[in-house]
Amino acid sequence: MTGPLTSLRQRRRSWLLASGLLVTELVAGIQAYLSQTVLPFMADDLAAREEYGVVIAAGWIATFVGMPLGVGLSRRLGVGRILVIATVVLIGGSILAALAPTLWVYILGTIVRGVAGGSLATVSMSALVVGLQGRTRQLVLAGMAGMWVIAALVGPTYAAGVTGSLGWRWALVAYLPVVLAARMLVAAHLPATETTASAPIDFRQALLLGLAMAALTVPGLTGLVQLALMAVAGVLMLVSLRALLPVGTFGLLSRRRSAFAVLLVLCGAYFGADAVLTPIAHDVFAMSPTQLNILLTAGGLGWAITGLACGARPAATPGAYLRRAATGTVLLFGGIGWLAVLDGGRAATPWLMTIAWTITGVGMGLVYVDTLNVIFTPPPADDGLDDLSVSAGVVIAESVAAAFASTATGSYLGQGFGIIPAIEIRAHTVLLALAVVTLGLVAPLIAIRRQWQLD
């Protein structure tokens, strides 16, 4: 009698834990859309349009610091306890940001949220690894992808609806009870014996990346000085990436290393555009919260649904992958390029912008999922990459590319090197530059094609 009862309790614990992890992933998706939507309205309220880059950089630097911090603390205190502590800190940072009377208090709240969020990211992965096994873990991983489809519908609607009716401050806090409930559910149903996944970025590399992004956002500098600091930031980022990514990634020395290069360029181009999308839509095209809702929902669904379709039917041959990736590259270039040339004076611009961003999202979905499949599928001949280095490399490539690109584009949109006063010109030029960046996908894709032919 004890055996069946114990098995029933274990299944119940597993499914409650799985439910908490899925809700947590949904909330993470909503938070991503919330940050996008709130940014331009916060900037209006706190007179911070020139400091977009500083706000974006603060969140990313704090996140990088939080990753190793969460791992270190969870080894001392346990995964469940750190889940609770980091969630409380996250809620405190959100409340501080929502009550901020000045930009710098808002940034302090963003830093607190970022440190807690970085800790939660690594600790949540540990909860998935140690708490779930076999088929349940597979179903949860598949369900997490589905959560982003729901987030693409719920996230912009929530963010735009609350911002439009109650204000951006309420949008930052109204959903927090759901965050707390989901994290408590996960913490309560973790197994008694816990292990912890290693952090993809240690404190030394977090400091190096933080210096790179800080160099991009020093206020009050103009012209050549700011360009020089941007060059310094680029060098610091490359030095860090060379240490963090598998050796040979920048030399495109194998198929999977070339796929890491694809992921770097892809995430840099897409998230660079994503970071400035709502500020441009609001500040240049005067789009309302409802129009921003439609814009973000359409683009998010474009990526999520295309990604789900590609995940359900992954590219079966090298040729199929390369055709999808080439098509996605064309769509990314065309979508971002179209955004760059839109005329803010036309009544149809909000709808044209929505179509262009949807095309961009579809392009991202076509390239992203199948590139991950290439990275996670070992070649016939050993390429020297183990599962740990591959999984850590994916997290690093995505997060560092997104952090650097979004900080750079946000800083340029806000300040324009101090020599481009019109935000309209800054908006057009930053998007044109990102469209050109998408063409950087061509070289690693050609390398992948050549390496497949040699297998």
C-alpha cells in the first residue's frame, strides 16, 4: 500500500512543480513585453528620453551579476530557499521602480529586479533539472515554448491595457501576486535533495560585460569620444565572448561553432531592434498604448507560431535548414529595413509598422529554432563540444548579444553621439544599421553549408 501511495504523491508533486514552472515561464514572457511597453511612458514621465541606453544597460548588468550570485547562494541555502528570497527581492525592486520619483530611483529598482531576475533564471533551470524526470521534463520543456505563444497574446494586452488605463507604474506591480504564487508553488514541491546547475557567466566575466555596457552609456559625451568608447565596449565584449564561447567560434571552425556565430548575429540584430521598437513607435510615430499592444502582439506571434511550427517539423536535411535560414535572413533584412524607411507623417504608418515587425518575427522564428537544433545535434565526427559547453554557450550567445545590441541601440536612440539632435534621424539610422547587421548571417551560413558537405 505504501508503494502506490508514495508513487501517487511523487506524481502529484511532479505535476504541481511542472505547473509552477510553466506559469513562471509565462510570467517571464509577460515581463519581457511589459518592459518594452513601459519604457517610453516611463521616459516621458521622468524626463528620461536621452537615457534609454542607461536604463537598458542597468537591467542587463544586474542580470549578469545575478546569474553567478544565484548559483553560489543556492549551493549554500538550497534552491527552494533562494527561489523564495529572490522572488521577494524581485517584488521589492518592482515596487521601488513603480514608486520612483526620479529616473535614478527607477534605475535602482531596475538593478534590484535585474539581480533577482538573473538569480531566478539559473535557479529555475536547476529546479527543472532536479525536480522533473523523463517524459514530464520533456513535456514541460515543450510547454515552455507554448507559454511564449500565450505570452505574445497576454503580455502586450496586459501591459498596454494597464498602462493606458492606470498608468505605467501600476503595470509594473499589478501582476506580482501571480509571480509570487508561481514561485512559491515551485519552491514548495522541489525534492528534498537538490543539486544546482552551474552559472553560464562567472563574476569576472559579468564585470567585463558590465564595463562594456557601461562604456556605451556614459552620459554627456559627444562625437569622437563616444565613438571611441563604443569601440572599447566592442573590444571588451569580444574578449569576454572569446573566453565564454567554445574555442573556434569566431573562426567558424566547425558546423556547431558556425551555428553559434549565427545565433550571435541573429540575437544581436533582432533584440537590438526589439529594444528600440516601442520608443520609436511612441516617440517618433506617436502610437497609443492600444497600437503598441497590436504591434507587439503581432510580432511576438510571428516569432512564436513560426518557431512552434519549425519545432514540430524541424529541418530534416542540411538543405532544408539552409533554405529556412536563408528565407529568414531575407525576412529579417526586409522587415527591419522596412521599419527604417517608414514615414511618421502617414496615417497608415502604425499598421505598416505592425506588418514590418510581424515579418521580422517570422524571420526570427525561421532561423532561431532550427539553428538551436544544429547546435544541439552532435556531428558524426567528434567536434570537441560536450553537452555542458553547448548548453552554456547558447545562454551566453543569446544573452550577451541581446544585452550589447539593445544597450548600444538604446544609447544611440537616446543620445545620437551628441551630434544628431533629431530623434527621427536617429530612429531611421539605427534601424538601417540593424538591417545591415542581419547580412552578417550570410558568412556563418555559408560556412555551415561547406562543413556539412565535408561530413
